[in-house]
Amino acid sequence: MKFSTLSTVFMAISATVFAQNSTDTSDDVVIANIINGKAASTVQYPFISQIFRDFGNKQFSFICTGSLIDQNYIVTAGHCVNDENYKLLGSNLFKVYAGSETLLSPTDKRLRTVTKIYTHGYSSKTPELDIAILKLSSPITAAEATPVKFYAYKINDNLPVEVAGFGVTNYGSNTPSNQLLKTLISVSSSQNCTDYGVNWSSNSGPQICSESYTGNDSCQGDSGGPLVAKINGNRVLVGVTSWGTNKDSNSNVLCGENVIAYYTRSGYFLTWIASVLGVDYKKILATY
Ligand SMILES: *[C@@H]1O[C@H](CO)[C@@H](O)[C@H](O)[C@H]1NC(C)=O
Ligand SMILES: *[C@@H]1O[C@H](CO)[C@@H](O)[C@H](O)[C@H]1NC(C)=O
Ligand SMILES: *[C@@H]1O[C@H](CO)[C@@H](O)[C@H](O)[C@H]1NC(C)=O
Ligand SMILES: *[C@@H]1O[C@H](CO)[C@@H](O)[C@H](O)[C@H]1NC(C)=O
């Protein structure tokens, strides 16, 4: 996906060949993976979810990460469930699972089918509304996974946040990580967030900006995965991995060093999420 003249990457894995050059203008959705990561477990991420897509041949391949938010619902990124023209894909094209720190085989019996997809205005004109909720065919049991709660506070600069996913570990790779990985990043509201962002104006809106100076980053396949903060040792959901771009417009490396990344802020969508789940929003807030 490209926005304006900037080269950007949506952090979803695509079954198509990944374009490695910055002059490429194709709209192929690409994959994202954690850079500079460490192994993460389901003890830390009991809500971690994996999303597989059928690209038209009845074979499912891993495309995005997600988070279980209720035993029947997973939150992920809007671009994970839309085609390159922002058209919402059929729910029959997806299979999901929650509660495994390793990637499942696409034929694993534990995978649930998806019966309904909810989006909230995600379109070519409003790509910042990059969020979707998937309804599962049967509930994820308490023995399998535990839903995550939502972060209820204002997002300040330098808030320590962690991002996790099954994405690639090197930009340009098309192979997701078999093991869940996590890395620490921090929130930013520097001028660069405005300069490189699409409709970003502050971390109180639909997007959270993060500037990496060390190379810690999310990448293809991490899309839709959790951005979390820790409250009393519990990981709570702050955002959903969305997209990133290199600050050097001549560079085609869209994850890692010198990259600026944007996350969909889940708090912005809280009342909508609660209405999809059919619960009072207070019920899904973290109150640790
Ligand atoms: C860029 O990549 C595309 C797809 O891989 C290829 O068709 C094209 O020739 C490349 N362009 C340049 C300038 O290298
Ligand atoms: C930015 O947001 C405005 C209003 O919400 C919308 O009209 C415009 O198309 C958006 N631009 C982009 C590039 O998303
Ligand atoms: C980068 O991530 C590693 C763990 O993956 C962490 O130890 C390190 O502190 C992080 N660096 C910054 C600047 O956050
Ligand atoms: C903005 O990005 C440039 C280029 O990477 C960097 O040198 C500069 O320190 C950044 N500005 C801030 C305020 O972080």
C-alpha cells in the first residue's frame, strides 16, 4: 500500500511475492514481523491470536496477528481483512486461533472459522481507522486462552509499550516467525509523527505513533497484533499494529532502523468495540 509519495508498508503478510524495491508501485499487501525481538509466551500473552487467509485456492496461509478480546471475538487490523482496494473480504476466507505461542499448521483442527467481520469506517480515505473484529464460529475456551483487557488511560510520550507478533524478523522476508516474538518500543509525538503520518495529529486520536532509534520494530505479519502496556504486571491492550514507513524516502526498508510506525489506538474505538461485543465498555477496561 502506498500513501501519498511516501513508501509505506501495511504489516500484513501477503501470499504474493514481496516487492523489494522502492520504485515499485504495486498495491500488494505485505507481511510484517518483529525486529530485534525476544521469544514471548502465552503466559505473557494468553490472548495472542493468529489469523490465516485463503488467497483463492482453498489453502490457508498465515497473514496477521490478533488479540482475543472475548471468548467469541478477536481484534485485528482492518487491512488484514480487506483486499488491496479496501474491499472487505468474505468471512469464509479466514481461520483463526487464540492461545498458542507457536504458529499452527493451516490444517490444525483447533482453528476456528470466522462467521462475521466488523469494521469501523476503514477505507482509502480513512486508512487510519485500521481495525476489525472477527466473530468466531465457536468460543475459545478458558483452557485455551484468556481475553485481554483495554488500556483506559491517556497515552503519553515515552510510555513503555511492547509489541508482539508472528511477523518476519527481517524486512523483505516472507516467512513468518514460528515462535511469538515481542520487543519494547516507546510512544512518540515528535514532529516526525506529523510529517510521516497519514492523518496523525496526536496520540489521542485513532493512531499512536512510535519512532524507533534502535531498530526495535514490528514488521510484516505483526499487523493486527497487540501493542501493550503493563499495569501491575498485566499486559493490557493499547493498540493494534498498523503500518510503518522509512523516514528516508529513498529507502525501501520499511521496518527496523530509521522507521516510524503507527498503531491503531484501541481506546479510540472502545465504545464501538463494546457495542459489537454487546457489553458495557466498562466491562472490557483494565481495572488492575
Ligand atoms: C521493482 O520490483 C518489481 C517487482 O519485483 C519489478 O517488476 C521491477 O522491475 C522492479 N523495478 C526496478 C526499478 O528495479
Ligand atoms: C484524513 O481525514 C479526513 C477527515 O477525516 C479525510 O477526509 C481525508 O481523506 C483523510 N486523508 C487521508 C489521507 O486519510
Ligand atoms: C529493544 O528491545 C529489546 C528486547 O527485544 C529490549 O531489551 C531493549 O531495551 C529495547 N530497546 C529500547 C530502546 O526500547
Ligand atoms: C526525526 O527524524 C530524524 C531522521 O531520522 C531524526 O534525526 C530526528 O531526531 C527525529 N526527530 C525527533 C524529534 O525525534
